[in-house]
Amino acid sequence: MPASLRIRAKRLLAVTAALASTVLLGPSPAATAAPGPDAGEAAAPPGSPVALNGRLAVCGTKLCNSHGRAVQLRGMSTHGTQWYAHCVTDRSLDALAGDWRADVLRVSTYVQEGGYETDPRRFTDLVHRIVEQATDRGLYVIVDWHMLSPGDPHHNLDRARTFFTEIARRHGDKPNVLYEIANEPNGVSWSRIRDYAERIVPVVRAQDPDGVVLVGTRAWSSFGVSEGSDEREVVNDPVRASNIMYTFHFYAASHRDAYLETLSRAADRLPVFVTEFGTQDYAGEGPNDFAMAQRYLDLMARKKIGWVNWNFSDDHRSGAVFRQGTCAADSVWTGTSVLKEAGVWIRDRLRTPDDF
């Protein structure tokens, strides 16, 4: 039996149907004694991703659990909480954790487009609420500072300081929170993005010294490919901080072999997390290219690259997994009857362990 199936069999014996998961454990990179569980790990539901893996940390080019073993987190991203917070309910998250068997939820707080800048208190409280809901279900959480336009992250530097100070202060003692400090920088140099990261990482560290920080890369988190560059600019000039990863985003119908090859090369040199991808075009619209998306998933499984799919909402675009009207009706969230084609596909992949 492949290692991933042995692990999955053990987990299914330990977990209730509502809290099954699919964290994939790789070979231990070092003979490290497992520390005792911290309070958050001990309190996580038995058999859940957090109960099994505890606080995560970057080890070499991988994300590792509290036992020093490489993990691949797989899950879903919310859409912008200014539009689709009503899709993130106790019942929908029960389905995500249990029926979908996800490991991680990304909480996307748009800064502009009617988001955080219009009401910082409201949107920060939304993050608090969703983090607590995910924590109750033993899921990891990526807190996504969804800056997009303007593309220079320095435009929101002061807002980011305020936001991440509160988020890390409130949740830094939890073992399941990761911080994505700039969603998709664009139109600016890597050195400008790196400078921003070196200003915000210490903000997080002041409240959560052990938290994993995810740093957006140039050209909409493509390692610069969308603006004619590649991963070498990060390899040659990395952020001067520890316990960080670099983000990569792709949309399978638009981003073909050059992007796939960049991701593969980057993951051999840098810790990489795919914090957003879709099976459609770069706008999350149009027909699904499942064949190309599967090539990405196969690569990420082989190299233990965590991924998050866009998006857990009932938006009209093909990239939203639920059929329109699902969230307003607070439907039956389990099974496939409320899912679009992309939702059926991604749920199936989350429920199926990889054999690498």
C-alpha cells in the first residue's frame, strides 16, 4: 500500500466522518524528536489536520509539521469577505472539513474594492470570526491580505501594520494560523516587494515569533513570469527573514508550460506555497482546463507544495465552486448537488489522497 494510503487509513480510524482530512506526510528530513503538543494542538478535534500535525514551520524548502516531517496542505480560499462572507458558515465549514476533507482555509480580506479600507473594524472582526470557526474544526488558516490594485504593497503599508498586529496578537498562540502579507503584487520590482516584506514580517514576529509568513512574488505572484522575469530574482535576493515561504498563483486555462516549469524550478530552491489557483482563465472565468490543472496538482504532490483553490463561494463565475444561490439558501453543503463542474472536480481531488 502506498505511504499516503497507509496514513489515510490510520486517520480514518481515528476521526469522525465530519472531521476527516488529507494532510499528506512525507519522509522525515531529520531524526527530530516530536515535541509535546501545545494547547491549541491538544484542543484540536481528534484526527483533524491540526491535531495530527501541530504547529508548522519551514524546514529547508518544505513546510513541516511539529514532528519535522514535510506536509502538503490542500484546501480552499474564500472569495472576498466584503461580498461572500455569508458563504462561510458553520455548516459550510463542517462540509469543508468533513465531507471535502480539506486541510486549510484561506481567508481573503480585500483591502480595496469595498473591503478593509472602508471599515477596518468590520473586516478585522470577520477574520477573527472565521479563524475561530476554522480552528474549532482543526483546519489550518491562511490570513490573506488581499491587496491587488494598486499593485504596490507599500500603498497599504500602514494598514497592513495595523491589521497584522491585531491578527497576530489575537491568534499568535494558535498553532494553525499562517500569514499571507501581500496577495498579488504587480507593476513593481521584486526589490520593492522584498522591502515591504522586511517591514511587515517583524510586525507579525512581534506578536507571533513562530508563525509562518507567506510572501507574495512579483507579477501577480508568478515569480515575475507575467512580467517577463522568473524565480531567479527571488533566489538571488531573498527576503531576509526566517520561517517564510513564497507564493505562486496560476490559472490553468491561461498559465501553461512556462508557469508550470517556473513553479517546478522555484520549489527546488525556495519554500513555495500555491495560495491561489483555478482551473479556468486568469480571471477565474470561462471553460475549465482540468487536464492542465491536473499536471500542476501532480507536480505539487510530488514536491509537497501546498495549494489552495479559488474559490469557496457561489459567485457567477466558473471558478466559484457552488452554484449561484447556494449561500443565500444555506443549502445542504455536503455531496455534489450544489456544486459547479469545478467544485465537483476539486472536491474529488481533496477527498482522494495522492500516492507520491
